[in-house]
Amino acid sequence: MKIEKLCDELDEILQSIIDNESKIDVTLAEIHTEYKLSAKNLCRYLILRSFDLRKYHDNLSGYGVSSLGTSEGYVYSNLYNVVKNLKLIQGLPVEEKSKIEIIGYERSKELVKKNANKLFNPTRKNHFTEIMVTLPNEAAENKSIIEGMVQSGMEIARINLSHGDIAIWTKMVQFINEINTEKQHNIKIYMDLSGPKIRTANIEILCKKRKTKNTIPIRVGEHIILTKRNTLGEKSKFGKKNKQLKKAEIGVMLPEIIDDVKINDTVLFDDGMIKSIVVSKTKDDVELLITHCYKSKLASQKGINLPDTKLNLPALTEKDIENLPFVCKNASILGYSFVRTANDVAFLYEQLKRNNAEDIGVVFKIENKEAFENLPFILLEGMKRNKIGVMIARGDLAVEIGFERSSEVQNEILWLCESAHIPVIWATQVLDNLAKTGIPTRAEISDVVQGVQAECIMLNKGPYINDAITMLKNILIRMEAHAFKKKNALRALNIAQNSVNQLFRDKIG
């Protein structure tokens, strides 16, 4: 591409950002003061990424000019300087910057670190990325378990409210507070709200010798019924030539999902190990065709994912609202499970206000397809309040969007959050083999290296968890010396185009 055309096209993109600045100001009227500039940068990034920038990369590099590959945190400044340098190369006059608020590269780094420190820990240490570890229920009975984690390098203790009860959680909080006082530490407490649990109901099938099984056999091509009705499950019956004579029947723990599911929607069971599609529906039942089986049995209490379905479930359950006073009193950070829309964020904020919890940090867990597609709106609604972050819950997210897209999507989440200067938690199966067996895999070490792009990395449980914490800490110290965030190729993002169209109505480009 000739330099004249390159310069003109990038100048047009720059002008589209300038032209939409007034719309951005209106959109951000209610944003918290400390996030105003960051929210503006997020909107500018959405505009930038609604264009396909790949065709400019090689040409810009050829002229010795930035390829826009690290522009997430300072969009306008970076693009302006690219256009300016292209004009200078041609000997053309350069117009002064438009009088709009600007974030430069150094300021963008400061904002990311400032927001991460507000949410996590302002204390300086030998690595920037925080280490969060999930506490096992045994930690409520043995203080030394938590002490060992702290000594290994844990900085944030995660209490998962999906497991245990208030007595167990209270004991964990007591031990952490004691350790902080005795050792002069500042271990933060992060509590995950459970959110609605979409699971299969209990299966109890009477077999020979009066024994019961809590599973039903499943095969590809089989039809099964997912039902609102009270049932302990039934297995299919097959006749000659494997002709299905009777359909298996399984209940669901949240019957409301039956109302929301539509014909041709995908229904996944057991972390995506069993895949099906909706072929018919009645008031109480959904008939499914099994299309893929990586397990031969479906058991009780197994997770159900509905990536194509718009669910009308509340992100906060009655149990979550019941637990909120305890969380607001004892946690520094709240993890918001099952958040899907900006309205979910607004509802949580109402509940926090009722609990006088204006200072608690909030982390939005992006764990389903709908949440990912609505991430810009979740961020903008979230930025109406101080101290927020995002967790990439990669397990559930990978099931919903497909494993082949999981790396792509987690990178898009990182880019969007960096453009908003919002800290990110890298979660799910980090150093999982090491924590469980004492031996790391090469793949999970590489995973940690990519996770250094985030501001916090979460480890789960296991008998060798202290070894995993120590290794993670050592990797962080090594890798943070090499880079801050990362360069990436920049194709047009559907999420950016859709968000721009909704935010500013008129299509840009």
C-alpha cells in the first residue's frame, strides 16, 4: 500500500474517533470520576477495532512506524502519532491534536497498575501479578493449611460460596485475620457468590438386587427428554437393530430453563462431554438428540450449558442475596458469578447499596457466551462504581464457545479490559496438574506465561498446592522482567462492531 493511501485511511479512522467524541461523552455521563478517561479509551478502542487493521501492519512496519499492535490502553494518542509520523515522512504539515482528553502510553500503564492496586493490594512486591488461591474446606479446621499457602506466596484467599456453609467460611475468615495480625500480612479475602446452578437433577434408577444407579447410559443418535417434572430419571430402551423404543428422562434443578430453550438450541452436559440439540418442545419437556458423546453415562448433579439460549434466570439467586451481608462484612472482593448483562451489574449494585458496601471490590466473572458478547456493556455499567475487575472463567467459557475459540476469546477479553484499564484474573486449571500430582506439564507452564498478561492468576486446590504457588511466584518474577502486556495482530472484532452499533447507533466505517 502506498504511503499516501495508508495515511489517508488511518486518518479517516482517527477522524471517526474524533467525530464520535460527543456521543462518547453522552454515553459516559454516569461513569465514576476515576474511570472517566478509561471508559473513553474503551469506547475509542471499540471504534478502532470495528475496522480490520491487518492490512496496515506490514506497511506500517515497513515505514518504521508503530503497527497499532499495542494501542489498547492509549488508542487516540497512538493512532494520532502514527498518522503524524506518516505525514512527516511525506513532508506534509501536521495538524495539532484535537482538543479531546488524551491518554499516552505511560499514563495507560499507570492507570492499569493503579486500578489493580485499588482492587487487590497496594503493597509493592517483587512481582506485579497477584496470586489468588482457592481455600479447601479443610482450611476451616486447620490454620496451618492457610499459613503454608501464605508462606509460599498466596496474596488473595478465595472462598467459594458454592461449597461449605457459613460456619466453615467464618472459620476461614477468622484464621486469615489472625495470620494477617500475627505475621503483619495483608492477605485479601475474595468470596465468590454461587449464582444459579444449572444442573441435572438427582438420578436414582432401581437395578437388579435392589441397587440404585445415579447414572443413565447415553449414546450418539439417542433421543432423551429433559423435563420440569419431578422424576428420578429413566433410561432409554432399545429393540432390535438398536431401534429406540423408549426415551430416557432426566430432570433439571432449575426447571425455568425449559421455558427459555428453543428448537435447534445446543444443550451441553458435564463440561461439554455430552452434546445435544433440541428437536422438539412441550410446556414441560424438551426432547434432545444426542450428537456427540465423550462419556457413555450421564450422572446426577452434572452441569448443563446452554450457549445458544437467552436465559431469564436472575444472576443473583435468593441464596446469594441471603449471603450478601456476610460477604460485605468479611470480604475485600466479591466475585459475581453468572453475570450476563449490564442490567445484572445494576442489580448487584442496588443490593450492595442496601448493604452499605460501597467500598467492596467487585469482579465480574465472564463464564458464558452471553457475558462475553456483552462485555463492553458490563464494563461500562461496572465503571459507574469504583474498584472493579474481570475474571476469565476459562472452563465454563470454553465449554460454551468451543475449545477451538477459547484462546481467541480469552485474548479479546484481555484486550478489552486493557483498553478500559480494568485488572483481569486469569483462572481455571492453572498449574492444575502440578497442584494435584506434584508434576507440572509443559503446556500448563506455557499457560502461566500467557497468564502474566493478567493482573492476577488464580490457582485451585490440590495436595501439592504450595509447590504450585511457589512455582507460579518464580515464573511471575522471571516473566515480568520481559514484558508488560503483549503485542497482537488486529483483525476486526465482531464484539467491537456490535458494541459500536449499539452504543452509537450509526454504523462506523
